[in-house]
Amino acid sequence: MPTERDNGPASNPMMPPPERGGTVGNIAVLCDFDDTVAVENVAHLVLDRFARAEWRTLIKQFHDGTIIPKEYFERPFRSVRESKEAIQAHVRQTAHLRDGFGEMARYCQQRGIELAIVTHGLDFYVEALLEREGLAWLPTYPVGARFTPQGIQFEYRYTKPGCDDWGNCKCSVVDRYLSAGKRVFYVGDGLSDFCPARKAELVFARTRLLELCQKEGLPHREFRDFTDVVRELERYSMRPNPLSL
């Protein structure tokens, strides 16, 4: 299940009731967080400030495939001993939402489009940025984090067989929305977005994900910020036959 702010597709009790309208209410827009919803990789902001300096050597190992994604996500945070409150304060001071995300959240809310964040990031730093921006009502599917005397412990809430190397399985979340009859539009940028992009009806992509979409011929739009996504949703809502992209 998603974080306590949400109970699954179309059932977030803390989300303001949407105004139904248009022809886009069967769409779910699922967004990656680091380097997508957030301009920066917020995990890197946290680790650069609070982890041991050598943590960055893991980035190359991850991209070279010499360590599995789950290990890449967990190992750097093992050296972090700062409090949750101090880390969240750092995130609020240093992280930024990508332009247009707040406007897209309101656009989706008004039109009954489900919008959620699907991420390998940790819940406490995702929450810190969303709360600062007044968007704490958005459903999120992050990795859970517990602060203990031994360090941060990880809780993987969204998994499925065959996806153990990743910990959190973004595709399992996409599958939930597809099973609920939603047409999934996916927004992302990186390696962890490859699997969900292949399941989505339309992908909004940048950087490495854009290269994948071009290589594999996936239906996609390049995006710079979320005004591009809103513009495409608006065009989609104006089509005589909204079932056709």
C-alpha cells in the first residue's frame, strides 16, 4: 500500500476532492522523484551533506553494473547518523521542485486525473519537499525509512517476484493502476524508470530515459519541465477521440 497519506489508486482521503470534468479522468500520471519532480537528486543532496565522502564511488559501480541497485541505494545511507529532523531541514533549504509541478498537481486535481510519485527515494526526504510546497496530500510510493541507533533501516513496501535487486518495484505500482483501469502516463529520467516506461501508454522523458524511448520506439514526449506535461494533457483532452494518442 502507499504511504499513510494514501490507500491506493483513487482513494486518498486527505486529497481535496477533484472537480470531475473533461475526458482525462481515466488517466494516472506517475512521476519519478529524484531528478524529475525534484530538480536535483535529493538523495545526493542528503548524502553529500551527511554521509562519508567516499559514497560517490558507488555511482560508477552502479552504472557499470558491478553492484545491484538495492545495494547502491542502501550502502551510502548506512553511514548517516544525523536525525530525521536535521536531514529534512536540509532538504527544505536546498531542494527545488521542477518548474510547473505545482501547477500540474492543481491541473490534475481539478480534472480528476490521478497523480502520484513513484520512487526509489526515501519517504522522509520526499515528504520534506512536498510538505514545504503544500503538496503533502499527493500519494507517494517511496522506500520506507526507520531511524534507529544503528542507522537508517529500509522498508520495501512495493515489491514483486523477480524485482528483488531493485528493492522498491516501480512496475508493481504501475500494475496497480493498470489493474484499476487507468491509462498510465509516466514521467521520468533514469535507469530505474526503464521498466515502468515500457508498461506506460505514454512516457514523458528526459536524459537516459529519453534515449531508451528513442532506441526502443516507445511512445514518448521529451519534456523540460511540467508545463510540457500539462500542455500535452490539455491537447489530449481536446481530441475528439481521447482513446487515441
